[in-house]
Amino acid sequence: MQYRRAYDETRPTGRQRPSGAFGPARDETRNARIIEAVLDLIVESGYADLTMGAVAARAGVAKATVYRRWASREDLVADALESLMLPAVPAGVTAAGTLREDLIATLTHSSACLQPQRRHFSAVLAGVSGSHPQITETLRERYITGQREAIAACLHRAQERGEITADRVERLLAPGRLEIAAVVGVLAWQEDLLGGLLGVEGIARLVDQVLLPLAGGTATV
């Protein structure tokens, strides 16, 4: 099982140790292999059994290479989990002309359904949930918050276009309302709930059958 991110291999993350002033230049392409190894091992055996040595062996690097980049297992895992976070939605995606088009384009991007290797959020979440509740909560909160904000942004853009009223948007986004939370839950745990991952057609059905009726839009079922 492979997980790759649009990983910035040109600079270290905030948790990585800085590159040494002397010695050979750091091969930053190894970062992606190490991150992939962490996520694979979390899915296979959970967080509790993850070791820096196991990560190094899976990535095909020396254990010292991992320690030169990350001071601790916690820092390494935090960076790996951040690779599953929602990417920023490009401006071209948000330029859709209708709420339906905007929702489909935005959720297709935010759910990474065009990047199968980045979609196994629920598998990784299950891998850390039993042994590290703090990481689980951070991962869940950031992912779910990101999905909710992406949908809210679509609704606000539709309001600006006059497709939906401000009152309707306010009601849908009010604290305690469960409609959008339910949609986000489907996106986050689609493998467990649906037995597979949603593709573009599945995202379109979710928009047509759930989100548009909630928003008072026109669904194409």
C-alpha cells in the first residue's frame, strides 16, 4: 500500500533537523520514501509497534539517515500524518459557475479521489487510534475541519452568486447541525461505510443526493 504526497522535497519541514553544514548534500528524495514507509507501517501494525529502525528498513535507508532528519519518532509520525492533510484548493477549482460544479470540483480535490495513493485516511486513522489518542484527535480534527471549511466556502461562493440565500447558508453552518457533519463523515470514513473509495462519480452522487437537496439546489440524480 503506497501513500505519496505532493511532498516539498526542496526544504525540511519545521520538525526536521537542519541539514549539516559539512559533509555530502542531503538527498531530499529520501524524505518521501521515509514518509511512505511510516504510513505503510502504521496501517500494517499500528503506531505502538512503529520504530525508527523499521521505518529505515522499509524506506531502504540507514537508521542514522532517519535520525539525521527527525529527532524523535513523534516528530517523524507528525510529519507523516500531515502529508494526509487536505491540500489547499487551487483557484481554478473554485472558479466553477454553479454550486453543483463547485462542490464536485472542490470535494474531488479535497478528498484526493484523483490521487488514489493519498486517500487512505481512515486506514491510517485506525492504525493510530488505539495507541495514540492525541495524534488521532489531531488528525481527525484537522481533516474534518478542512472538509467542513471546503464545503462552507462553496456555500458562501454560491451565496455571492445569488444561488442560495444567506439565511440558508447560516442555517446549514450553524453549530449543532448534523447535515454537513454527516457528509464529512462519509468522506472521512468512506472505506468503512461504503466498502470502497469514492471516485469522481461517487463524489457527484454525494453532491446530488445529499448536499444539493440540503442546500435547496437542483440535483441531478
